[in-house]
Amino acid sequence: MYEDFYGFTEKPFSKTPDPRFLYHGSKHREALARLLYAVEERDLILLTGEIGCGKTTLSRALMDELDDSYRVMLFINPRLTPMEFLRTLAIRLDIAEPSQFKTDLLEQIGGELFSLYQRGICPVLIIDEAQLIPHRETFDEIRLLTNFQLDDQNLMSVVLMGQPELRKRLMHRAYEPLRQRIGMQYDLKPLTLAETSEYIDFRLSVVGGAAGFFTLPAVEVIYTYAQGVPRKINHAASLALLEGFGCEATMIDVEIMEAVMRELDLSGVWN
């Protein structure tokens, strides 16, 4: 479609969390550095950020950075009871027949974690959308995973990722034991106007586009709409490319963006 018209190798603003498109601005660069450090130290880290700020893309980038000495277990639907969580973890650890009894199940998990340690492999548990975990007791099981340790290090690393309400939830005194286990945390903030411009240019460069294809006034319109949230930037920019393709525009200017904003307003998104 518009890819051929503009000479792109693929769509530059896809919704999929492709780590090739991770914009290495200061915020995302620091977040990834903290994630890598926590994993290397076999620590528990908390990463929060608004919807669409790039947490999931960061998790994919983290996975790409890890070599064969790490074993990643990604939970993308954490709506689990404590036993469902433990049994799912056991299955991800390749335990063939997870026990129905919690004590035995924990023994199985601990034994497999120690076996991985002996083989020089660090298990990394990544829980995305952790604010959706329904039971406090499930958080307790996550905390207790940090009890699997040797004298000088934990046997696994845990990454909790979620929206800002996760951080608020964990501030309750009932979660104090878990908070004390969090070795590192980072709150991912939206992009600034300058970063939004760099972000758009970066994604265009990945698919063979040129910097400045979106004029500065056009970027300012996108920023006003998206407020620096990458997912909303992608949405507006994708619509702009379709609009530009329809009128055979050689660049995306403010007139095209205003047409896109009218479209978004009709769907109740732009306000």
C-alpha cells in the first residue's frame, strides 16, 4: 500500500512490540539498562509506565539482549490464582508433572531452579501487565520465589511490569514484604516534544525513510494529541501516512495532520 509509494521496506508505525523499533531515547535507554542490570544481578525489578509507553517493547528488547545463559519465562496474562501461577511457572520450567500439592510443587520448582544454576543458566521471570494479578496471595508467591537462593545470590530474576496503578497498589501496607524485595524500580515517562520528533524519525529510518519526512508543525500536532505516548504517536502517524498516500503528498505536513485529527475527533478519540 503506502509502503511502496513512500519507498518504505515495511510499515514504520506497526502496533507490534518489535524491538528493532525500540527508540533509544534517554528514558528507554535507562529503563533497558536497569532491566539488564537487575537480570544480571538476579534481582527483582519493578517497571511501570502509562498505557502505550513502550514497556512491552522493552521486555522484547531485554529478551533480545540475553544470551543462552538465560532462560526467559514471559507471562502476558497474569490473571492467575496462586496455584495457577505456580503450576504455570512449573510448566515453563519444563517440569513434566507439576504436583497438585503446593508444598511438593514448590519443591519441584526449587529443584529445577537449582538444576538450572548448576548448568550455568539464570531463569528470568517477566510478568507483563502485572497490575491485572487478581490476588494478593499471588504477589506473595512471587515474593517467595526470591527465597530460592544460595548464600551469595538468588536462583532467578523477576521482572514486574505494569501500569501506574501497580505502583499505587504495591504502596499498600499489605505489600510491604514484597516492596522490601524489590531491588530496583523505574517509572517510564512519556516522550517530550523533541523526543517525539526523534522517535518518528528513528522509526522511519528503520524502514528506509528520511528524517524530516514529518514536518515540525505536523509533529507538534501529533505531540498535542499523543502527549508523548508512543502507541498514540504510532496511531496518529499511521493515519497520517494513509492520508498522505491518498493525496499523493511527498511529506506529511500540518494540513495532513489536521485532517487526521478531524478523523480522530469523529471517532471520539481527539479531544
